[in-house]
Amino acid sequence: MSTQNKIGVLITNLGSPDAPTKQALRKYLKQFLSDKRVIQPVVGRLAWWLILNVIILNTRPKKSAKLYLSIWNKFGKGAPLVDISYKQLVALREKFQGDSLAFALAMRYGSPSIENGVKELMQKGVDEIIVFPLYPQYSRTTTESTFDEIHSIEKTEFNGPKVKLVKNYHDNPLYIQALKTSVLIHQKIYGKPQKLVISFHGIPKIYVENGDAYPQQCQRTADLLIEALGLNPDECLVCYQSIFGKLEWIKPYLDVTLKSLPALGIKDVQVICPGFAADCLETLEEIEHENKEYFLTAGGEKYSYIPALNDSKAHIECLSNIIENTLKDES
């Protein structure tokens, strides 16, 4: 496919610290937890600033650094999320080789920054930039936060290129097919479980009450995957993980659910997290290990995590399809 103008594609994701150290984690967490889209404190901004800088940033970085150290270099070099994202970038460049497309990678928090990604594309003389956050399900806490940063940069840095935003792809047929393929490949090795647990990162319930459509898109993804796999509703569960703080989050909670299943006779489960385009600390430590311990301690017997789509062939086909459709919309 050729395009008349030179178009840049900015692939983005959440990000990771630059190193598995307390200092690097403090810097990363400060940027992440200072984002008004991520944290909408009920205590007020000043009180949250004090809690963040006096308590959280003096306690959490050390613990988080140890967790990151346990997964560092697991997929190559550095943080898995960033390393896998670069592999995705390389695969997409190869897929569109010969077209007048330029690609760059950026992280919402940490390195490489969105600002640097935009500048990299502008230096290549692009006329337009497609911003493609690899969040299948839209949320104000993730997708819209990325767009906030783009709009902020646009006001000061852009001089000509227009911007096209990819808001979500939660029901893209190739995305659902890629998820189905990953489940079937996993089950060829580990067999079919009693329950397939489809888990997404949670958000506070009040965010949803204020209009965030995230859980509806999560449920839609889950419904389409269940349909594609030909499963009955009683063979699956939809849950939400990574709950913290005192606010009520959207339910059911993954950890609570896993602890309760063995008593109901469910002792063989597999967990997939369709909201992650690349494996990261949350999937590799919290889902694959921490939640496994919860389940086994409660009496479960068999637990496995189905890896994220990462740079699999089916995933790259999906991402390429979304880019192609975005280009068609521009023509």
C-alpha cells in the first residue's frame, strides 16, 4: 500500500521504569501517579500531593524495584513491556516496508517519551501522525491520558502535521481472532480448564459513574472471545485485577474470585488478560505468580496464565489491519 503523503505512526503504551532500582521507580511512579487522569483523588489535590510525595514515594519504590528485578531482561533487554513494544515496532516496520510510512515508539510514562516520539517523526518530514495507543479498550485513565499528552505537545511543538487518534480496537475481528488463537495454542499444551478467567485491569467504580466506558468495552471483548471459542457462559468468568486504595473498584475482583473458586469445586483455571498488548509487571508477576498463589493456597490444583499477544504473527496482522483501516479513513 502506498500513501500520497508521508504519514507517521506513533505506537504508544503505558511505559516502565528505566531500571529496576528504587531511584528509577520513584521517578516513574511520581510521573504515573501525578497524572490527573489516573488518580482522581477524593481527598483533594493538595492532600493527594502530600500522600504521594511523603508516603507512597518513600515506601512503594523499594518494593516495586524488587518486583521489576524479578522480570528484568525476561524477554530480551530491560523491562518486558518496552522490550516487547520495540519488537512490535520492528515487525510493523517490516510489514509496511516500501510504503511511505514512518514509525516511532513512545511511552506515556518513562522512556522513550511521547514528546521524543513525536519529534522523531517530525524529523522524518511526516505530513500527518497517527497516534496508536496499544490499549484495546478505551479508558480515560489510559487512552485519553495519552491524547492529553499529544494535545499538549501539539500546542507547542507541531508545525504542520495533522493528528489522527486511534481510540480503541476492542471489537476488531482480527484482535478477537488473535486472542482466540492464543487461547487455543495455550490449551494444546495445558489442556482445557474448568474455567477460562478473562481479566482486565480495574478502575475505580466512581470513574465509571462519571462516564468512563471502559467496562462496557471490556465486556464486549470478553463476549466476542467467548463466542469465538464456542464456550458456554458457565465455562468463563470476567474479572478485574490490580485493585489498590480505599475506593470501590469495578467488580468482580480477580483475587477474591480466585480465592473463592476451589470451594465451589473449580480447581483448574486459566487466566487471560486481553487488555494488555504486551506482557509487563502486572501480567508476569501479579497474574502469573501472585494470583496463582492465591488460587493454589485456597485449594486450587491447576493454574496457568495465557501470555499477552506480544509480537505474535496474529497480533501484528491485527495491528497492521488497524493501521491500514485508519489510512483508508484518511483517503
